[in-house]
Amino acid sequence: MKQKVTPPDGLVIVDKPAGFTSHDVVAKMRGMARTRRIGHAGTLDPMATGVLVLGVERATKLLGHLALTEKEYVGTVRLGQTTVTDDAEGEITESKGAKDVDRAAIDAGIAELSGAIMQVPSKVSAIKIDGKRSYARVRGGEEVEIPARPVTVSSFVLHSVHETEAEDGTPVTDLLVSVECSSGTYIRALARDLGAGLGVGGHLTALRRTRVGPYKLDKARTLEQLQAAVDEPEGGGLPIMPIGEAAAAAFPRWDVTAQQAKLLGNGARIPMPLFDTDGAVAAFAPDGTFLALLENKGGKAKSLAVFV
């Protein structure tokens, strides 16, 4: 009987194509890796492209912690039209037009949406309201009110302004922007709120995620490239970032002694030094083996996820 080959534990950095849901990409990867144990660290809307971080096998235990990291995007905000989804995938609900919009007013609007802000997520989103996804309620004809929540927009930069016409002839103004923000920030909500603040309405027409935590677009591979690596006999197989390398890139590193490694492996809560983080710390054995994700609780190491 042929023995099943288990793929190595680690991350695959995908350059998600437009038109695919994050779940679609996970399904494709399950076929390539020949395992169902695959998940992703933070969704991308179908319209969006760019960095989607997938965890394979035991690396799925990293994903909930990776999703808390900062993310970077490049996108296009269209001023002058509003849509039901706050992006180009939804039907237009209002066309006020936007021509000769004052640049100083745009800059002021962007400044208002920078830093620590309270953001109301898009109504057509995966946020649950009383146990049901918001998008499902909206599509069912319900009126949805989502409470504002705190997010951090650490950088919101306007790169260019371009006046043009929408398909229906409405004069609009397109803004090329880049955003660096905390997890949970909706870029399409920023587009909506920028347009609303300027009195002309707005929505997102293009979005590309260029970074999730330490994982950047230059390390991402398209689905076609990943499939080619799997199919080619000498292609080396699926390019998976080893779990230890992935953890060392994303979390502060704590190199423990052999005795400490043994105690951690047995579930002991050993004394832990302070690190410049409120989040997880990656512990490594003297031989470089990735042991666990830990957090400091009262000076002692509490395990978040164990990998040995």
C-alpha cells in the first residue's frame, strides 16, 4: 500500500488573483498540497489581489496570531459615486459626480481618517451580527447597523489624482492611495468615508495587498506558479516556508536552554523575560527547533500553541 506523503508544516505566500475568494484559494491549495489541513491568515475580498498567507498542516496554528499584524495596500478610490458594497462589485446607489475636487480638502479628509480612528465596517462584510454574517442579512433585505470599532491607520498616502468619467458618464475623480493599517481595517470603508466627508460619495475600484506582517509581495507566488512547481518533476514541489522560519520572521525570538526547552515541552510555565511586545513570542530550542508560541503572564511563559 502506498504511504501518504504529508506536506511539510509551513506557510505558502500566495498572490491572490482577482475574482477568487480566499476560500477558493484555500481549496486550490488543498489540491496542490494534498491535505485538507490548510487555512488563511485574514481574508481578501474577491475583487482584491495580492498577499494571502496560507498555513499548511501545523502552521495553521500560527494563523490566528498572524492575523493580528499590520497590513499594507495599494488601491484606487473613486470619488463621485457610492455603491452598496463600498467597492466596484456592488451596484451604484448614488452618483453625485466629483470634478475639480479641492486637493486641500482631499488631504484634510485623508488626515481625518489616519491614526487611531473608529471605523464602521462595510455592511456587505463577513462580520457577524447576532450570529449571522452581515452580508447575508443585507442580501436578505435587512437594514444592518454595524457598530464602529477601533482600528489604526498608521499611513494613508495620496500618490496621484486623476479626473475621468465613469461608465455611465458621471464625472469622477480617481485617487491612487497606499495604506498601512491594523488588521480588521476595511480599505473600502476608508474610501466610503473619504467620499462622504467630501460630500461627493466614494468607493474602492481596485485593491492590492502588498504586505501581511513581515510577508511581502516579493515572496508571493501566483496560483499558476505554484501549480507549475508542483507539476514539474524537478520543480522542487510546493514552495513552503518552513514553520520555524515563518515564526522567526513574524514574532520576537526567545532562544531557550535545553532544560527550558524540556520544561516547555512538558507544559511547565517557566519564568519568561520581558519582550518589547504585548503579543506572542516564538521560543526556539538550542538546535534551532521551533518549540512554541508563548505569552508572558505574570512573568511566566503561557503556551499559545505548541509545535513539539
